[in-house]
Amino acid sequence: MAANAGIPSYFVVLSAIVLNRKILEKFQVEAGKKCKLRDFKTGWRGEGAMKNLSDDELKSAERELLEKNLEELAGAQARLYADDRWSVLVVLQAMDAAGKDGLVKHVTSGLNPQGCDVYSFKAPSAEELDHSYLWRIMRVSPARGKITIFNRSHYEEVLVVKVHPEYLKRQKLPDKLITKKIWEERYDDINNFERHLARNGTLILKFFLYVSKAEQKKRFLERLENPDKNWKFSAQDLNERQHWDSYMRAYEEALTATSTKWAPWYVIPADHKSVARMLVSSILTKAIDGLGVDFPSVSKEERLALDAAHQRLLSE
């Protein structure tokens, strides 16, 4: 990994590529523009010289950069927590085996647990079905100074439920409200809800971990063939795989309708897990830094009191 005479290390090259704001922006779904997933590459692993690196070289550089990203993210979180005005909501959506759980584990590994919450949303409970589908989301929206991560989210209502419209019958909605416009109405509800959060100091970043069908198959087989990973496999995952094309259409429609200036979507290539982790941590860190949060300054009177306390301790 050491740089040779004038030749930058893989880490330096990758840093210049991945941390370039223009590169990060290429993964963002432009507000008001139709999202076409074919325009994004699930196997993206860098640009320029990075394309020619071996898998081992790339992974080595990625690990080093990810460690650097996590250090910077921890610093950004500390400032966010101390500033206590802004909050951050991270939304993760993906097909099964795209790496959501591993990404959450790695991105949060260097964070202060006191300032970070993670919520995983499964099928709604009986209590949740007695409320609006946004009710369970509103209850755990991030407090000021905190980073909250949703592992799946309110978007299940325009993804899973759209692919399986029979699920609407379980939601106790009056029949006359289940019309052909229900999905557009839900997109509007979601956009308005997120705009409300944004207007009240919540930075919202939404990530679709875009894994290929071939890579999903590979990961499913690993779960079946490795006894230590058997617990990760569910027959339901295989059933959902049969609806792949319907899910891709649902994702394109949701990303098109709900990627806004106040709550943008990013399509993150997820065939290489370390690439996905790098990109998400880089985008998150840069976005928090962009808020201008910092440790609170103390007044002249408070500084005098601190100096007096310091002298008092030294004199003991």
C-alpha cells in the first residue's frame, strides 16, 4: 500500500475518486426527474485507475478509506450531538441480501450509541394497523442531536404493499379510499411528512442499496451452503425474488416520486459491500458537515468560571 516514487497509493487514488463531491452526486436521484435504474450500475467499483485494481487491492484500499470515513463520521456526530439543533434521518431500503444489516453495523461501529438509534420495521403489528401507516414512523423520528437509521421504513408501504396489493386489505382502510390513486396519494403523504421533518431541522438522506439479481442469488446460496449463515435465509426471501421485476418497477416509481431537494434518494451500488459502505459513510459525513454544526462556544462569564474550576482542581 505504500506509495512508490510519485505514484499515489490505491488509498489516495480511491480517496480522490470516492470523496469527490461530483462523484457522490452521480448516485443521487435528481428531484423531478424520472429514475431509471438501468442508468445506475450495481457493480460500480470506482473510476479511472480503480477499475484496473484487483479485488484484493480494491478491498485493501476500501478498508483504509472506510476507517478514515468512520473516524470523520464520529467527529461529525459528536458536533451534531453537542450542537443539539439538527437531527439526521437515514433511510435504508433494498432487496433481500443487499447488505443493509452489515452496512448499519459498520457505519454505526464508531458512533456514540447515546447519539444514535436504529429501528428495523417489519410487518405492522395489530396496534400499528389501527393507526395511519406513518404513525409508527413518526413515533421514532430522530430527536435533535441524534442520528436515526431506519432499516426498512415507511417506503415499504409503496414497495412491498404495491407489489402485493392484497396487503391493503389488512390495513383496515375504508373501501372507498382504496382507489387507483392510492399510490400517488401515499407519495404525497410521504413527501409532506418528510418536508415537515426537514422544516423542523431534520436532515434526511435516503439510500437504495442496488444489488443485482445475480449477486442476490450468490448471497442466497452462501446462506444455504454455510451452516453459520443458515439462520439468515428465509423461504419468503426466495418467494419475493420471483417478483423481482415488479419490485424494480416499484422502486423506480417510488424514487422518481419521492426524491426531493429536502429528502434526496441515492442509488448505491451494492454488489461490492465495501463500496456501498464507503459511499454511504462518505455521503452521510459530508451532509452532516454541510449543516455547519459545531461544539457550542462559551461566554466570557462561563470561561471565567471554567478557569476558576480548573485552578481549584489544580490547587487540591
